[in-house]
Amino acid sequence: MPSVDGRAGPLAGVRVVDLTAMVMGPYCTQIMADMGADVVKVEPPQGDDIRYVSVGPTRGMSGVFVNVNRGKRSVSIDLKSDAGKTALQALVAQADVFIHSMRSEAITRLGFSYSEVAAMNPTIVYTNCYGFSRRGPNRALPAYDDTIQAACGLPFVQEQLTGEANYVGTIVADKVAGLTALYATMMALFHRERTGEGQEVEVGMFETLASFMLVEHANGAMFDPPLGPAVYPRSVAPNRRPYRTSDGYIAVLIYNDRQWAAFIDAVRPAWACDLYSTLEGRAKHIDSVYARLAETLSQRTTGEWLDLFHALEIPASALSSPSALFDDRHLDTVGFFETVDTPSGPVRFPGVPTWFSRTPGRVAGPAPELGADTAEVLGQLGLDGGSDQG
């Protein structure tokens, strides 16, 4: 059902006060906006720093900012001023969700800790996005994606894989933590729908990525006594990499026994033997398996291998790039990209990756200029709508 402002989606009618910045929190609330929530982004007079870190059609509208803040309304207020605090209190009174990414001490100094916000609105879901949980000794440390990757062992496992410690080529800690903040907030909203109770939620980027890394890498270290180190051998096998073909590269994972038998029957490599015939055997000798496959896959073109693997229903892909995704035939067919007219020209957004039969989401609209909605939003609350409150 559409909300009063015409938004549609499973979160239509949900009001979110968003005090997050950079990527973790804004990615969480961007998905809420695409799913129909009315997200009011509260920014300081200078704006969210991520406005200025990459290219954009105008200053303060970088590509990263535009993507993770699409469909939101921007209110620019000085929360250190009495007028700014009054404005935020009025927003909180009508909100379903309050989400921030300040350190605990900072949000408390401003007068918007959970206890204070819950006193204004007892049923609110209050989500804290932190670098480290405030319950631990690292609670006061600043955190960014690179430092969290390092703290959680990502460069370590990259070194096992490639011989050199490296970050992965995407801000995985920010994005995984943003998705975690989203599902945690949604669970709290679900509880409120059942019971009428609001509550406080805490999401630490460090704890989130530690959990993410240990899904497979906990491995033998989980047991008492430990049965091995905290590492998943297949992920860090030195020969685990895209295979070079006679004219390029291919990614393929011949994983289960059916797939393996079909491949061996079709190709009949000279090195085929009982040692590799079962998943258990291949797992024990995984780096040798990768090396053997590399020898064989170098003998045909990428296209020839793709035709064979697709015919055998073995997962395989040619190597692509982020730029190539904009011309991907599958993404185009499913309508993944959505073009939105904005004041600075059309923007082709990567769209909503999920599908709902009754309440579909969609790109909620353009990202806001700094403070573009201050007058409108505060005017609706009966407050002075002047920009940069305070």
C-alpha cells in the first residue's frame, strides 16, 4: 500500500530519521528508502563527508553519495544549537526508526542517547552503527573499512591466497555492516509490530565482519579441542584463481561429484584418478586439483569452455568488470538498472536486487542536495524552515 506521500513498497509508511554518514549507515537506509520508507537524512551544515570523495556532476554530489542516499530527504541542521536540537526532537516524535553512526559519547553529548530518544518516543527502534561495540575495550577507536578488514583477517587470508597482504577491492566491511544494520532494524520493527515495544539495536562493524569472516574460516578452530587453524583451505589455496585459457580467462568451480564426473567424462584429462573422484578427496587435495585444472583449461578458448560448462550445468563465467555490468544482457533483461531524472541530469542507478510480488521496491528517487528539504520537512513540523538550523 502506498504511504501518505505516495511511496510504495514493503516499508511504505515507515519514517526513518537518519543521522548516519559515509557508507555503512547510508547503505542501510538507502535500501529502506528503495523499499518505500520516508528517510530524512539529517546532515550538519557542511554535509556528509562522502558527498566530496568521488566524481559527480556537481560539488557535493559524488557518485558514492548519490547512490547510497538516493530517495532520501536532506535536512541540514546544527545539532549543537538549541534550535537544531528542537528540530531533531520534533522529527524523532514522529519517527519509527532513529539510526545514527556517531560514537556513543558524541550522541550522548548531543542529548540523543537511546534513553533520551525513547523518552520522546517510547515505541521507536533506535539503531546504533558503530565501528566497535560500545561493550568492548575498543569502543572509542575510530574505524574505517580498511582498518576493519585488517582487524578481521581479510588481508591475512589474501596473503595466503596471493602471497601478499591486500585489502579486497570493495568496501566489504562497510557494506556487510550496512546490510546487517538493515536486517537488525527490520527484526526490531517486526518485534514492535507484534508487541508494540520499541528497542535499542547495536551493530558493530568489527563484530559484523568478524562474524562474516568466520562463517567458513572458523573451521577446525571452533571445536574443543581445536581440530585445526581458523582457515578454510579451499578459500586460500594458492592456485585458487581465474584460470587462463588460450585466449583469456575463465572462472569455474567443478564442485560436486556429479559435476566432476561429467567434466572428466567429457574432457578425459590424463591426470584423472580416484584421488580426485569424490568431493572429500578433492577437498583434501584442493590446491592440486586447481593446478591440474589450470593445465587443462589453458588448452581451449574461453568461449569453448563456457559452451561445455553450460551444457554440463557446471557454474562458469568469463571475467567481467564493474563497467561491463552496465551492458550486461541479463541485468538489462530483468530491468536491474533504473534511470532517474535529477536536477543535474539523468542518473542510471543500479536498482533493487530483490523482487516482491505484492510490494515491490524501486529506486526511490534522486539523492538530495545538501539541506534541500529543510524548509519543507521542518515546516511540516510547525517549525521555522530556515536552512542550517541554529
